[in-house]
Amino acid sequence: MTIYNSVIEMIGNTPMLALRTFDTGPCRLLLKLENQNPGGSIKDRIGLSMIEAAERDGQIKPGGTLIEATAGNTGLGLALVAAQKGYKMLVIVPDKMSQEKIFHLNALGAQVMMTRSDVTKGHPDYYQDVAERLAGEMDNSLWVNQFANPANPQAHEDGTGPEIWAQTDGRIDAMVCGVGSGGTISGLARFFQSVKPSMEMVLADPEGSILAGMVNDGVAGDLGSWVVEGIGEDFVPPNCELELINRAYTIPDRESLATARELLAREGVLAGSSAGTLLAAALRYCREQTEPKTVVTLIPDSGNKYLSKMYNAHWMADQGFAERPRHGDLRDLISRPFDDRAVVAAAPDDTLMGAYGRMRMADVSQLPVLDGDRILGIIDESDLLLALYQNPERFDDPVSGHMIDRLEMLAPGEAMENLLPILRADRVAIIVDDGHFLGLITKVDLLNHLRRNAVVAN
């Protein structure tokens, strides 16, 4: 076994896994596990390639600041390498990025600036425009610009492509990729053109991105929004050589997320949201074939960065990507129903310290106080603050002494309009059925319900 002298030396040479449990038609479908890179994604490769190219070209001086606009993983790859080489790192991310990515960037020492995800290129708040502007304002800084940096596709032409070729002994017939910056698919396509021109390059594109339409029809697809992170675009990046792509599949968010979750359940691979898009497209391609082929796709990053999102059943339900039993009454608004025991609660003899810790752990601002399935009261952050502000010794007090027991309770069958006076008063509605606690409804729960209905109506 190799002993490395630096984490940088561990980038690349990732393993390949053959799918066993999915229907792949007549094809053999292989996964290139880029989530096994030290930073957890394929972007470690281009982080190293682009920084080393900048050093060779004299574009960055010791102690300088690297600036990049990214969906998260390129920033992580750059931050990983920058930390090893002594550079500062400023990362501009759209506000739909997972919190885990931001925590990871901060832990690597990167400064993170969040900007809007609802604007397009040319808008002053668009993340790439922000990065370019800041680079012009800061001394000894470099906008890395993965979207047009030639060292991005070069990393895959020189590294990822030859690895896949060697791992398959040259027996590869199709490669399925997504496009974020365009570097992966273009670099791989260049390499495979040089060794096997008959190989097909297949684009997996989120629904809402314009790129699949450009490949299949020569015109931009309808621009929309999508939840999958890291792939899909509202423009054609300079690094994306669309003419090298043979066909494209459009994959809805629901299918992408379900496929990634299925990959974990069936094969034990914890993959990110874009992997779901790539795998769904690869499966469609494989099932359409009439003769055996070897098809390779990527697991671009680790699902560790999405535990609070696509691997959280409540998030999936709130976003409308997972179905829950529907009752046609107020129970449908409860985000964490008591009947599946997902609700976070306190017992009357729990301490205030215990209640506080439970709130922090679950990221909630109030807890129902329960005796079995009977609700006795509610305790929230304001109650804790009033009890503890000048009396920190009360952390050991029982919850029952500080909870609110004047409760706003509604039966499941009551009209939704009855929620409004309760929510306007900054309280939560408690849904009970014959005295049995069913759950809480907050303002956010009502908003989520209205959004879900608006999506269905459209």
C-alpha cells in the first residue's frame, strides 16, 4: 500500500464499481467513484490542475487570494489545494447550495460569500459576475473561472479519461456526464475521440437547464429552475464543447433524487444529487440499447453533503419529492407527524438543558411537552430565555415549570382559515384528535403546503 506525503497526491485514480441490482438492459453499467477523492468530489482534479497552471503561468503570487464562483464542489477542490499551498480562498456560491458544503468550505479556511440563485448571467448579483468583479477590486488575486479555464478540461483529458480507458481495458462504448462548467464532458470527449472515435458521449441534464435542447435540437431548451446541484446551466460555458456530445437526456429533479436514494439503498453508494441525474440518464440509455455495451458514468461527489436535503425524508416531503399519506384535512400540513414518531418533543420532567439541547440538535424553536401521546404544553426559545437570562442555574429545572399550558388546539377537520389567527399571533397550532396529539403547524408548514399546492396546480 502506498503512503502519501500530501493529500494532493491522493487526488485521482478513483475506483470503478459495476452495478449489480439495477435493470441496465443488455448493457454493463460502471460507476467511476469520484466521491472517493480526498475532498469528496471530482472537482479536486480541476482544483489541482487550475492552481498548478496559474502557478506555472505566474498568475498568482505567494499569499495571494483565489476567487471562484461555484456550486460548491469546485470551491472545495480549490480550497483543499489552496490550503496546502498557502493561498487564501474566496468562494462565491448561489444561495441554493447545501449547508454541508458551506460548512466544509469554512472548515478548510475559505471565505464564503452567498449570492442569489434566481438571477442569470449578466445580472450584478449573478455568482460569476460577482467573482469577476471582486477579482478586479482585490490586489494579488485571481478569478480562477472554471467555466473558461483551459486547465479544467485538460485535467480530464490527461487524467480521468486515461484512467477510465485503463480500468475498462479500452472496452467502453458510451460515457454519461453532466455539464456544470463543461470541463468534464469536454475533456473526456477529447480523450476518447483520440482513442475510440466511435464512442458516444451522452449528456445528463436537469429539467430546466437549456443544454439538452442545444444537443438534441440545436436550440436552447426552456429555462427553468432545478434543485440538483452542480450541473445544468442557463448558458453554454466556454469550456463546454457541445459538438462533441452525441445525445442528451433531460431528467426531472424527482427522478434524480429518487435514483440517488435508490443507489444508496441498493448498492450502498452514498452519492450527491447530480449522481442521481447521471445514473438516471445512464439507465435510460442502457435500456434503449439492443446490443450489449459497456457504459460508464460518474459519481461526481459524496452524499455526505446532502444529508440535510435529499437524504432527509422530511425535506423530500416538504419539497414535494416524496409522498406521504394524505388525509384531506389539517394533518396534511404537519411536517413531522406524531404517528411516525418523527416529532421532536420534551417530557414534563426533562430539564431545560435537555430541552435546549434537543432544540439545537433538531434545529427547531419550540418543543411540544408530551406525556405519551397527550400534550401538556409547549416550550420555546422565548420561554427558555425568560427562565435563564438572569438565572443560569435553572438549566436543571424541569420543563413543566416553564412551559406554556394555554394551548391553541385545533381538530384535524377544522377549516384552514382557523390557522391564521393563531399564526398571526406568533403561536403554533396544535392538532389533536380526541385528546391525542398529532403534531404542530407553524407558519413555515403553512407556506410549504401552499407552495406544494401551487406546484401541483402549475
